[in-house]
Amino acid sequence: MWKEVRPPKSGDIYLAKTKAKFDYKSYIANKTKMERSQISNSLHDALLNKDNNNFWNIWNSNFGTANSRSTFINGTLLFSSMFTMIMMAVLLILIQFLKKGFQIMLAIN
């Protein structure tokens, strides 16, 4: 549908899309920064306490395995619900836009 109508370069739909993209990238950047900070703090505390076992357990759990799972499960669920709400708003604006265009086309003919 987007390709047929061509995505707008201005207006409400464009602003909503741009805001959603910015919010998404900001959310991911903040979560990544928080995760790195938590790992760094844990490693730092283990080193300060001279707890070698704890240090290597933290290190291996975060960096040691090639198939480590993501820690953003809850964040992803939150993002998906936010994204759904934003896209619903964008779709409503798009429907209004298309409806107006259709009404204009009917009025011309």
C-alpha cells in the first residue's frame, strides 16, 4: 500500500513516522547504554572485592558464549506495544488522508 501511495515527505504521517523512528533508536541506545553500565559495574565490583570466581562468572555470562541470548526481552515487549500504538495512530492518519484524496477525486469526476 505504501508503494502505491508513495510515502509522504511532509505532514502528519511523515512527522509520526519520524518520531516513531527517533523514539525507537533512542530506546535501543538507552537500553544498550544501561546494559553496558550494569555489566561494567558488576565487573568492577567483583574486581574491587578480589572475587575472581564472581568476576569470571560475570565475564563468561556476558562475553564468553557465542550463542548468548538477548537481555532485552521485557524491553522488546514494551517496544512492540509502543510501536503498535504509534502505528495505529499513523494508520488512522493515513486512512483519513486517503479518504480525503478519494473524496477529492470523486468531486472532480
